[in-house]
Amino acid sequence: MRILIGALAVMLLAGCSTSPVSVDKADPVPVSRLHAFSGKNDARLVVTRDSGLFGSGVNYSIYIDGTLAAEFASGEVATFGISSGKHILGIRPSTMFGGTMHEAEIDVKAGELVRRRISLDGGGFYLTPTAY
């Protein structure tokens, strides 16, 4: 019985995180949820939201320099045209209850492609660099 309970606990903890999705396997964010930075510019920012059931009922909003850029559902990707230089990226749950915004700075060179990943686990949500 202890083994069964231990195995169940491990399965539940493993279910409380998301999995990265490669850009080519992710669904594009629908145009109705793209709000800004959709044109071409000096550099590109590609944001992909992980897939998985954990947190899948909540969309996450991405802000670029304080402007709402897009709202992501689970397993979606969007590409943004941004100028070279420093930018502040923010992420916040898109719920009626609001939520904490997490922010991070990026410094982009002309012609550069920057990738970021929205992930969730039992500790919260994150916007981190990614190879996916």
C-alpha cells in the first residue's frame, strides 16, 4: 500500500508541470489574441508556451515594454517584431483575478532572434530562455 501511495504522489507531482514545445509543433496564437508587435522590425522575439494540463485553463499575457503583445493558451507560439536594444518582457495570468507580473530584461541586436518559453510548475509561472 505504501508503494502505491508513493507512486501516486510521484505521478501527481510530475503532472504539476508543463513540457516544452518546439516552435514547429506549437499552434500559432490566433490573430484575435495578438495585440501588438506583429510587424517586422530589426529583430524577432519568439515566445512559446509549454503544453500540459497544469494551468491549461488560464491564458498568459505577454507584455513588451508595458504594452500587451499577446495572450497565450497552452502549446501556442507567436513571433514579434521588435527593435534592437533593451526591452522589458512581462508575463501575467489572464484571469479575472489578475495576478503577479513577472518581468525580465532582454538586450537584442539587429538581426537577432530571441526565444523565450512560458512554463508552469507547482512553484509558479516563468518566462525563460529556451532552445526549443
